[in-house]
Amino acid sequence: MDKDEILKALANPARMDILNWLKNPEEHFPTQEHPFEMGVCASQFERCGLSQSTVSSHLGILHRAGLVTSKRVGQWIFYKRNEETIAAFLQQLTQDL
Amino acid sequence: MDKDEILKALANPARMDILNWLKNPEEHFPTQEHPFEMGVCASQFERCGLSQSTVSSHLGILHRAGLVTSKRVGQWIFYKRNEETIAAFLQQLTQDL
DNA sequence: ATTATAAATCGGATTTTCTCGATATATGGA
DNA sequence: TCCATATATCGAGAAAATCCGATTTATAAT
């Protein structure tokens, strides 16, 4: 749990949007045809208006920071919030800051 | 209270250091000759190894984000943590994130 | 095997951030 | 008024972040 890396990951509106959308996948990704239990399919995040490669980069940054988990299912990769890391980060920030 | 601006301000090790040092001025700024009730004199932060102009810039960013308050006393400017804004930010982040 | 789809990576252009030294501004004291 | 000290601002260079299109890799279906 690298606090600095997480802060950098959060200091970007697109990535913050992604994390927030993941709180309510049903509401924010109505076009997804896969069940939401698996998470949200990577391509769904292109709805933020950014290109596929840019979205992939943002997801990679969130993943390396530990803020999301990913799981490959067939040709797709599904993302979920990593609530454990998020909670641990908030707790540490509340203590440190 | 601009959450994005605060996150950007926090996503920098030097600025995070400054905020942390301000929690215990007596411990981290033993060379200051002014009473700590006024805060910590701007020049004290040059102990992080950065130049005067760079330190001034970092303090400006923290100040514009609302994370510190400043007060001029004579030719000096003293900085303190803005605990109200910090607490409000942590609360909002805990809700939003 | 070939083709199609999804996602990651590469290479490069643009923008933002970080940093510095030099200069400007503000205050205080002689 | 003139000089010293403290801080802010300016201008520029270096580094990092952002973004894209093109390509590569991985999986699946025909």
C-alpha cells in the first residue's frame, strides 16, 4: 500500500471518475451485457471520451496503485474496486495527514 | 474546498513533507527563533533541500488549496496547517471515494 | 489456419509539473 | 533615504504526465 502512488493515481479527474463509476456499475454502465458480478469490462470505460489506449493506461495506473482488481474472463478483462486497499488508504491518510 | 486541487497538492512528496512537519514544529524546526504560536517561518522549509523560490511555490500551492494558512508578521510570513480544511477534505474523501 | 475482438504496449506530440537563478516587491532598521 | 532581509514572481530548462493512433499480444470463434 504505497500512499504516494495512490495519491498520484487519485490526482486525476478521469481516474477518479472511473473509481466513482465503479461504485454503481448498473447505473453508469447500462450497455454492459455481461453480469456485473464479474466487474466492469475494460472497454466500458471509454465512455469517458478517451481513447482505448488512454483508458487502458488509466486502468493500469489504478491497478498498480492497488485501487482496483482485474480478472480476465475469456477475451475480456473485468475491473472492480479494491475496497480493502481503498479503506486502508483512507485510514492511513486520516492518520498521517 | 476543491477536492481535486487538494489531491493534486498532496500528490507531491515535498508538499506532503511540509504538511507533516507542521504537525510538530518544535521537533522539525529546532532552529526557528520565533515562537511557534505564530506558525513556522517560510524560510524554515528550505531544510527540505529545495531552493527558496521552489519552497515558496510549494507553499503557495498548499495555501491556494486551503491546506495551510499564512500570516505576515513584520518581514516574515508564518505558516500553519489549516486543520478545518484538512478535516473537511478527509471527510469528503471518505464519503466520495 | 484464418479472422474477429479485447486489451496492452509502443512511439511521439502536447501539456503540465518541478526546479532553479535572477529579479521584483515588501518590510524593517540605520 | 539607503541598505539588509524575507518572500513572491518571472523566465527558462528538465522531467513527468497525458493523450493519441498504430501495432502487438491474447483469446475466441469459424
